[in-house]
Amino acid sequence: MLGDHTRNILRRSVTRRVSAALAAIVAGGCGGGGGNPGSAGMPLPVPPGAPLVLALQQVASGMDNPVFLTAPAGDTRQFIVERAGRIRILQNGALLALPFLDISARVSSAGEGGLLSIAFDPQYAANGLYYLYYTDGAGDIVIERRSVSANPGLSDPTSALEILRIAHPGFSNHYGGLLAFGADGDLYLGTGDGGGAGDPAGNAQSTASLLGKLLRIDVRGATAAAPYTIPPTNPFVGAAGRRTEIWAFGLRNPWRFAFDAAQLYIADVGQDRREEVDISAAAQGGLNYGWNIREGSLCYNAASCASAGLAAPVFDYDHGAANANGCAIVGGYVYRGLALPALAGRYLYSDVCAGFLKSFVAAGAGVLEQTDWAVAKVGGIVSFGRDADGELYVLSAGGGVYKIVKGSG
């Protein structure tokens, strides 16, 4: 998740960046991560005469460390993940008292851990299946499938099926934390490097480890005996000594990532200096994003480094003196909703320490139209959310959930 939110949380991991922050607060995806209406790649609309102004409209308050919001396709409700292990439903503007799911007894929120995200199956309306990403009492990462009960407002408590467990020994930070379905119907998972400054275990660069990676698995037809299969086009299929679940590697702590049609955006939390956004074709597997050889566009802890073969970030920024510019990036989504047409095609992001709302437009190997939307501060922003209509939200360390709306000029 994010890291020591206190800045250490945020800036070192998203434990230090969200641990404290998470702890103090805590601390996406196409298909199962909520609706993704609109068509990526279409020309950006011409802004109206008056420039667009954005604002944050509070839709829920008093929540216990909210860290994610999503919705099944076609569903008017919003499902909000609380780090302690609960999923709450926001329905018609009201937060329902009874949680959709409460697994707080099996979730550990030590450090940056907790229940970190949920992904609804693309066929949720027909099969009622959804997936969880959480850390258990041993500090391991657990991916679990569950299903809704006969009551659409409650999960079936007997439906748990463990899909994948990833050992995470030694440190309670850098868990990553997002799972989301791609347009290919496969499930993607973003895992942190295992924690500790500088990736002391070397997990991110090791293709024998599932830590510090973007993983891609096929969960269609999952059973207890065979909880997932490996897509045949995964880059290390048939490669001895390499984990075939790996889609991409060289990541430090990809707290949040997002698909936008044929593109994949990964916001990777940096160590002490740089925060980065990696953008690639969603169908391009096997990329090495460079950690711990590089931190953003800089060599990590070295004046020079061997960068050949590494995928450079499309966008990164420096923390600045005393983290004046931020300390831990929080990736959001490319806006594809209908309520704010002048925002279409822009990728929104924030930072746990800085609390801003900014955006850019991806353009080849760079970015255009970098914008600070100058919204009122609502505390440390730890995550974004997206509903079934493609409208976006931010979740704050203070327990508030806010919808991004048009403001007054």
C-alpha cells in the first residue's frame, strides 16, 4: 500500500508511506476494477471557453482507513475497502451500516498491511465472484476469491477460495496492494519488493521471486486443486528457474496501477528521491522497470548504472527539499467518465505527503498538459477509486471519501 504515511511511510514505501499513513491511514484496473466507459485513444475534447475547475465533493466520512473504492460493471453502488478488513457499500449516497464483508479477524494491518483492494469478476452480474488482496497474521500476501450471497448486499461467508499466497518475511512494508482484471480477462496483481530500504533481498530484479512484480494469472474455472493457470503468453513460460506468473518486474512498491484500453499505467513508489509513472502497451509483457538499479530516472545510490534493457519511466518527479513536492505517489486512473468531458484522456494522480490532485496526458515517451487542479486539501490522499460510470474518487487518511466533480470558477 502506501507507506509510512507520515512521510516515512509514504516516502519509503507506502508503509512508511502508508504504514504510518496507512496505519495512520493505510496505506487500477479495467474490468473487475469497476466500469471503464469511454473510448481510449479518441481525440481529447476541446475545452470550453471557461477553463475546467475541479472540486472534491465528500460522499462518505468517518470511515476506518478507507483504501479503495470500486464497483461491478453496471452497478450503481460503490464498494469501499477499509484496511482493517471490511468492505462497506455506499448506496444512493448513504453508507450502509452492515458491511458487505468483514474478515478483520483474518487480516493483519501491521505496517502497511491490511485488506488493500478488491476486484469484481468481469462477469460478476452472472457469477457473483470477486477477489481480495490482503495480508494475513503471518504477514503474507493472500489473494482470495469469494462470492456474493443470495442477498446482494452481503458476501457469502462460506465461499472463500485461496488463489495465491506469497510469503513476505522480514518486513511489514512494501506489500503493493492492487489486483485488477485486464481487458484480456486475466487477473493482474501488483506486489511490493518485500520491504527494507533498497530491496536488500534483491527481489525486484529476481525472476525467481514473486515480489516486486506485476503478476498475471488466469482464474477462470478456479478450484481448490487448481486455483489458477498461467496464460500461455506470459513472458517466462518455459524459462527454467523463472516464475511464470510474472508479467513485469523491477518494481519497488506499485501501490496502484490502472489499465486504459491498450495502455497500462503503473505508479511505483520511490525510495528517497523520485516518484514514477511507468506507461506501456498493456499487451507488452517482460518489461524490467529498473528497481533497484534505478529510482525513477536516476541511478539508485550510484553515480552511474547499467540501464540497457530497462524500461524508463514516462513521468517522474523529485521529492524536493523536506519532501516539498511529495514523498509517495498515489496512482489514479485515466478519466473516461461522462460528467467531465474536458477531463477525458487525462491521468490523475496524487501523493500521500503532498495531498495534491494533478494530471497529465500521456504522449509517446513523454507527457503533456501537466495540470495541478488546486483542489482544497482533504488530508493525505491514499488512493483513488472509480465507479461503474467511470467517475473518479479520492480516499483520504482522515476517513473521508470524495468524488471528483466540476467546481465553480
